Amino acid sequence: MDLLFARNGIAFTIGDDRFVIRLAPVEARSLVSEFQPDTGDLVLDEKLIDALSQFLSRRPADRQDALEKLWDAFERLKTLELVGQGKKRQSVTKLLDDAASSSSQLRAVVEAEFDALTGIGNRFAIRHQELDAQQLPDDDTWDYLSSGSCR
């Protein structure tokens, strides 16, 4: 079966349990195969593991759920440094400070990516379904955002 899938350009394989599973996009395969979250926060780790299992599903609805879980994980990550009402922005600042010095060029890039991801989450109907949120156009866009290819 795997040979038939490969010959026809279908990104599926037969797993050890004899169920058909979806292969991750080529750009993300090494990340997916080695993925073992150990963030120190069990809830965050569970969200990431659950997102990964749904990302590999052959059902588009599961992959949409995976992206929602990734965005939930990203929002949770933003609050881990400083717990408390209204401290999310300060928590993000501390997280970015820990990642790179505030005077470095790397910090500017990491902060821009944080802001870009936050903007995507706010403008598009990923986690929230407000009337003014734009729908993502197709399954390929969900896959693109889920796989980390947007980096």
C-alpha cells in the first residue's frame, strides 16, 4: 500500500496498527518525528501532543482542531512566565527577554514573529469565531499554519 500511495503522490502510509495515517508535510517531517515536548507545564505539553496527533489525521476537521490546539498552546505559553490577571504582556516580555537580549537583532526577529502569530490568531477564525474574523481559505492553509512552515 505504501508503494501505491507514494507512486500516486498521496501523503499517507500504513501504520504499525494497520491504520492509514497522514504523513506530515516534507518541511515538518523531521520536527514531527522527533517531537517530545517537555515544557515543564503538563497542560501545555498535552495540548502540543494532542495537536500533533490530530495534525497527522487524514480528516481535515481534525487538522483544523490541531491548529486550534496549537494556538491554545501559544496563548498558554504567553502566560507561563508571570501568572495572574492582566500580566500576559509582561509575561510575554519576560519570555522574549529569556529568549534573546532586548538589544539584539535576534530579539527583534523573535518579537516580530510573536506579534505576527498573535495577529494571525486575532484576524482569522482559528480559535475564535467572531463575525469579523476571516475564515482561512482552505485545508492547505490550515496545514501550512499547523506545520510551522509560516516561520
